[in-house]
Amino acid sequence: MSPVIPIRPESTSGCTDVVPLVERGQREVFCGLTGIIWLHRKIQDAFFLVVGSRTCAHLIQSAAGVMIFAEPRFGTAIIDERDLAGLADVHTELDRVVQQLLARRPDIRLLFLVGSCPSEVIKLDLSRAAERLNRIHHPSVRVLNYSGSGIETTFTQGEDACLAAMVPGLPAPSAADPPPALMVVGTLADVVEDQLRELLSRMGLTVDFFPPRRSQEMPMVGAHTRFLLAQPFLADTARVLQSRGARHLPAPYPLGVEGTTAWLQAAATAFAVAPEAFESAIRSARQRAEKALAAHRERLKGQRIFFFPDSQLEIPLARFVHRELGMDLIEVGTPYLHRQHMAPELAWLPAGTRISEGQDVDRQLDRCLADAPDLVVCGLGLANPLEARGVTTKWAIELVFTPIQGYEQAADLAGLFSRPLQRREKLAA
Ligand code: SF4
């Protein structure tokens, strides 16, 4: 197999032993309810019922941008002061809302009660509510609960909590000693999933994706399961899968040509795919992606980039823009550093990279302005103030909403970094 040639030299340990700059101050991130936006598109017979306040309803409605005549697969049961004052029995109200919803929407097979952070909701035991509702509505509808609260570290934890809630209900294999099976864990756009399935099938591998597109297609899990993480923010999900006997295949994440190749290689190695079969399966897609990246590399090489902590994708993205696009890393902020899941990525970062974990937003803004980077990747709340100071920004959340994994998306991913710089040049011209 001919290796991908990174434009940066290989480093043997990179940032493996990095001591991050740990900050625990004010944070600027979305809450975990945001994950509903991509999760409801993925699991097509699921409904996400947020148990929250009017603020939660506004967030989810405006962020998802659903047209008024569409039948959305999410909604909010608003808990207010009346409930807080004990004037209504919240559990009875919730049962009534769920009853109405399921009567009106017989297509729903999986119902999530999604907790939030208002004090009215924190007092509610949603796991008890889910158990009670399950007794009423199962087997036609399964009811689960998880928290999308803004008290968690960051917004992608909403997906982690949702997937982790599903794991105990995954079926176990019926055979005593089933052959090893591959599972890809983490929500991917359908188009990306289809491409990765095709590449793996060319190597002779079958694969289950979790979460599945329909709740009736939940993959089996057990000691025979080998899983690859498609997203870097699934620490709890990985932990509960491992508690069911599944084994994690460590790999970089499938971002860019190098990341995708190494990620696929981890599966190929675990399932003893011959090197020639691996190479022939990926060759054309990899070559197309390498070619498509070249124009972006020309534009981005030597540009200095600063990542604020937002989605937990920052470290794999930094590795991609540095090694494949030639950008210089000023600071790579991450809301939370999971050393084990990030080990292959950290090894690929240049030694000495400033990695920060958590946030103290004022101090980080001071560092950012002092460093005067060419491009800043940050949350929506910081982008406008930074743009007003003449700093070019990229909204981090776009990197979560856009299909960016795999070979065919490598150039689109590069484009998300090169376009803001292009726009800035045009405005300055
Ligand atoms: S869960 Fe908390 S942070 Fe999120 S919208 Fe509701 S009130 Fe706001």
C-alpha cells in the first residue's frame, strides 16, 4: 500500500504526553439539546420530547428551523412555575402529553424524554417517568430518557447521552460464540454512511452503524463486537458498549485522507483483511480525495489557526488542517480531553502544540487577540464580536452539521476552512 504523504513530517509521539492548559471559567457553548437536530434526522422513527422551559423550546425550534407545515419529530413539554409550585402533577401531565402524541403519531417507535437544565426539570426523575411510560406503551413504542442539559460540558454530549441510553436495549447475539462483527458508532450523514459501507464491503467486511436509521434495526452487541468511533465525543457510549463486552478499535477519526485511511485500516487490521485487498478497496477514492485537496492546500498553507473549544472535534480537525493542509496551529482548545480516545490523534499533532482543555472565555479571547491568527474556529456567540475586531472566523457548529467524514468529503471539509479566508480577501479587495 502506498502511504499518504503528509506535507508535514511524521512525528513519532507528537503531543502524546501533552500537559494541556486546563481552564475552568466561563464557557460559551450550546447545550446538549442541539444534538436533537442531527439525531432526529438520523433515526427516522424516533421522537425527541424535550422536557424543559420556553427557552429550550425556542432553542430547539429556531436551531432546527423546521417549516411550520412539516410534522417535526421533536417537541417540548414545557414545565413552568405552575408545576414548580406544585399546582399540577407533572408526571400526570407528562403521561397525558405522551398519550396524545403517540395517538396522533403512530409512526413513532422510539420516544426519548430529553431532560434539560431549568430547576423545574432537574427535580423531575425522568428515568422513572420513562420506565412508567414504557410499561404503558411498550412493545409498540420504546421510551428512553437522557439529559441534554446545558450543565454538561458541551453540546455534542447530547448525542453521547442519547446513544448511551440506547445501549442497554441493544439485543445480544443468540448464538453462543458468534463471529466477530464490526460496528461503527456515532451519527453520520446517510451519504457518508453509504460510502463507508461501500469501502468496507469492497474489503469483504459487513458493518452495522449505530445509531441505525430505524429503531427496529438496532445492531446486536456482545463480546464479538469490535467498534470504531466515527465521532470523538462518545466517551459514555464507548464505556457502556465496553461494559457489554464490545471492544474498541483505537484509530484516528475519519477526517481527511489520512484520518479516513487510518480509520479504515484499523477495521481492516482487526478483521485480517489482506493489504492488497485493502489497497484496492480504497485506492480510487483516496486518489480522488488527495487531488481534490491540492487547491485548498495552496490557499491554506502557512495560515495560522486558533480553535476555541466547542464540539470536541477540535483535535482531529487540527491534525487534518496541519498535516494535510499545512496550516499552523496556534491553540487547539477542546471542551474535554479524552486521552485514550484521542491518543492516535495526539500522536499526529506537532510536538509543542498549545492544547487547552475547558474554557475561561475572557482569558482565551485575550490570548487569541494577542496571537492575531488568520482564522479562528469558534462558537456562534464569539464569532460576531471577533469579526467586529477584524478576525476571520468559522462557526464550529457548521463542522458538526456538515457531512465531513470520509474521502469524498475531504475537500468539502477543507473548503470550510478556506472559504472564510476567501471571503475576507474579497471584502478587502
Ligand atoms: S437545556 Fe438549559 S441551556 Fe439548553 S436551552 Fe434549555 S435552559 Fe437553555
